[in-house]
Amino acid sequence: MRVYMDVCCYSRPFDDLTQSRVYLEAEAVLSIMSRCESEEWVLLSSGAIDFEISMIPDAELQEKINALYLTASEHHNITNELVDRAKEFHARGLGDFDSLHIAIAESAKADIMLTTDDKLYKRVQKSNAKIKVANPVTWLMEVTNDE
């Protein structure tokens, strides 16, 4: 399984876990990362994620997220072709980083792109993306249902 997570997912374990949804998403992200760490699945990284994490103003949070991000085992750089594809998503109402993440996940042949961003999820459903996008909780329940 090839998994691409946006920065919202990497950040989730460090959010306010007193909210049930946030807690469940954090646990799902950590469970997915555990499977990637054990090499059962492949966690993909990218230049877009690198840059977005580097922009986090809280140095301590940035360090914690980077520690999780080290689990990624396959890196994908931003190319002109990816920027062109991202522009197509941007024209359909997706944000700059979201557009890049989707383009990279497609190009990297990810099986899934995970996000905790409901707006992104809804907008991708209306785009011409060739990648499945899902919430980590929902997706993890689907793929582990037979275990």
C-alpha cells in the first residue's frame, strides 16, 4: 500500500486530543505510520510537504512533526509537470499546497492520499483527480476491515 498524507495528518497527533474526532484521527495516523515503519506499507514524502512543514512557525511543533515524517521512505520532488498538473486543480478551486499534494500523490502512484481537511476532501471529489482521497479514520477502517 502506497500512502501519501498531507501536513494536516502529520500535525494531527499534536492537536487538542480532547475532541473525539481529533483523537480518533490522531490514533489512525499513528497506526498508519506504524504500518509504514514496519514496511508493511510505504509512506511517501515530497518537496511540498518538506516546504509546508518548514513554514510552521512553532519550532517545537515543527521538530515533532519532522520526527514523525522521518517514517517516509520514498521522496518525490516537485517538477514542472507536477506544477502544471497542480495548476489544473487550483483552477478548480483547490489551494496551492492542496493542489501540489494531489498532483504529487497521483504522480507517485499512491493508493491513497489522506487528509483531515473536510474542505479539501469535498473539493477533490469534484475535481478530475486520479487519486483516492480519504480521511485517515475512514480509510483505515476500510482497509483493515478483514483483519
